[in-house]
Amino acid sequence: MKKGLFKKISKKVSAVILAGAMAVSMAGCGGGNAANGGTTPADSNTTSNNSADTGSAPAVKGKNCTIGVAFYQDTGLAVDSTKAYLESLSDTLNVKFTYTVLTQTDEAANLTKIQELISSNVDGIICTMDLGMTSIIQECEAAGVYLGGYLCDYDTSFNTAYDQVFKSDYFVGTATDGQNPDDVTIGNTMLDSLIEYNERNADAPITHVSMAIFPVWAFPAQMTGAGQFVAAVEEYNKTAETQITVDPLDEESDVLAFAPIDTTYFAKHADSQAIISFAAGSAFVYPTMVQAGVDSSLKLFTTGYDGGEDANFGTTGNGTYQQNMVTAPESITYPLVLLLNKINGVAFSDQPAEAERVSSAQYVINSDEDMAKFKNSCFFTKDDSKAMYTPQDVLNMTAYGNPDATYADLKAILSTMTIDSIK
């Protein structure tokens, strides 16, 4: 994203949040919440922090509720930082969070996990996996539990069960881990990072690369991104002084079935100077590079960040990593706010009739300067004080906490979470 566009969107979102803070203050003094027919929620489950002694402004917290979060793994920076962010919101939003872990292959096991959450009396669920969603959404509908997505494009449901899932009154939509398959930009991003590397290293540019992806059935956007990268390189080569050669994808060695690349990869791509890994390179590519002793001679441009990559990033250490790319944990704000609106019986005035899947901007870390910024993020530090949004900011994004809040503004925050947004 261009920095000018980021600042423009960011200022708009900040203005709405500020307006929300003022509106919440007015709520206890006769102000109305348009989403609730002009009245502030006042049932027994709604908490107001009035202080007659000090005259402090009330804060509409919403109903006391529990939201289950079903992650794709139980540990790791992305999971831990997301948990830290959510827990920081708990008191202000009047929400208790509970967690479980799903699998990438066992539909029945995932359904059981969701049933267990429902049995524990959760009011909403945020799910990171699109596996067995038709059965899961039926369980949620029967129990009156709302469901949202995070770090998942729900592509299977979108293409094979749209009416059952996206049109369900109990599915609020999902914040994708990067781009949806019909909104792919990652191939262009990878080339931009490669070009920036070559500009910084004009005396020894990278001129020959290979690729790695996850299977298309699981991550269709990666195959699309690989094709986009090849097309972008071909276009670049038409006018570039330094030509770049891209090895075609080898189905046997380059498509990683959720297992590390085999050492035969390097023999099949003997002339490659760098690996463009659309798959998570820290877990599935780098360990094999170390094992084969090529981590000092090959560069790695990849998605994902598991922790420790900074020791060999850019000009540091062996300099293997030249790009990492991750989605900010704060992107979970999108499904969270939509779930809280549902739980509190309100909706945005511009709420779409059907749930959406929305692409998320990502941290593209491709220089020493970017890494320095990233190391000050909530993702890297797992420190909620580093988060882009305070608990009050998030409350002000809800329709019950802020009569001026809109769906358009909530959706817009997903496009602002770039490396330049880190405080």
C-alpha cells in the first residue's frame, strides 16, 4: 500500500474512533444509539460505568459474553500475540475469551472441537479453519451461536457452500490471512521485494530464482500468486537491464504437502540464487536449507514469521531471509466487532446483507529498517501495549458503543495494517 493512502485511511478511521469516544460520553447524558432505536442499551446484561462522585463519562460495555477462538495451532508468535491482544480487550468489551485448536485434515475432529465450545456456553466463535463448515454452521445455528473467521479465506465454503455459510444469519464473515484468491497481489509484492534487494545489492543482484507453494486445494491464492510473480517478472524483463530467470514449478519438489522441502529441491534448481516461498518458509524451507548447508549461499523471500528469523535477516547473520510477510494479529478485530454487534442485537446502518471475506493488508518486511519497525509490533513482542488499537478504540468500532460507527470503516482498518502502521 502506498504510504499516502495508508495515512488517508488511517486518519479517517481515527476520526471515527474519536467521534465514537465523544458519542459514548454523550450516551449517559441523553445521547441516543441509532443502532438501538435511539436508546442506549439498558438491560440487566449491559454495564455502565457511571460515577456520580466524579462525574466521569459512562462507557457502554455491552453484554457480558464469552467468545471461543479456534486456532490452527496452540503456540507460536501469531497465536500468542493474538491471545495477548484479545486479553487486553476483555475488561473493556466485557468479554471472556476461551481457546481451542483445530486440525488441517480432520473434519470430524474440528466439528467436535466446535461442539465442545458450544457446550461450554460460548456466545460466539472465531474460527481459523474452513473444514467441515456446513456441519459447523448448522451446529451454531441450532445453538444460537455466532461464527466469524480469522486468518482464513473460507474459499471452500465460498465456492461450494456459499448459501449455507455466507448467507447464514449466524456467520459474520472473515478476515483473510492476506489476499483472497480473487484479490491476489502477493506475486507482485514478491517481485517488488526482489527488485528492492537488487537495487541495494547492485554489485551482486539475484538473477535466477525458484519457487515453493502449498497445495492448491488448501491455498489456491498461492498458486495464483506464483503465476502472478512469473507474469510480473516477464513484464519486468521487457525493460530491465538485469534480467531475472524463474524456474517453473516442479510438482514433485516445489509443492509442499505441509512437510519440509526435500533436499532434492536444490539439485533440481541448481542455478537458483533465491527461493520465492509463498508457503511458510520459516517452517518448511529454511530448516532444509540449513540441513543442506545452503543457508549462506541462497536467499529466502517468504511468507510467515515464526520467531528468530531476525537473527539471519537482511544484513544480519547469514542473511538468508530477505523478506518475511505476516498478517497483523489486530486483524481479528474485524470478526470480533461483528460478533459483538450480533451478540448485542445491533447492526451497522451500512451492514451488507450477506457476510463477506475481506483481504487483509500485511507487514511486508524486506529491509533492515522494516525489521526494526516489526520488532516494535504487537506481533513480534506479544505485548498488547504495542497494539494498533486500544480497548476503547475497539469498543468505539462497535455499533452499540458508537452510533457513528460504520461497517465501511471497520472493513477499512484491514487495509491499513502495513509495516508503516506500527507505532
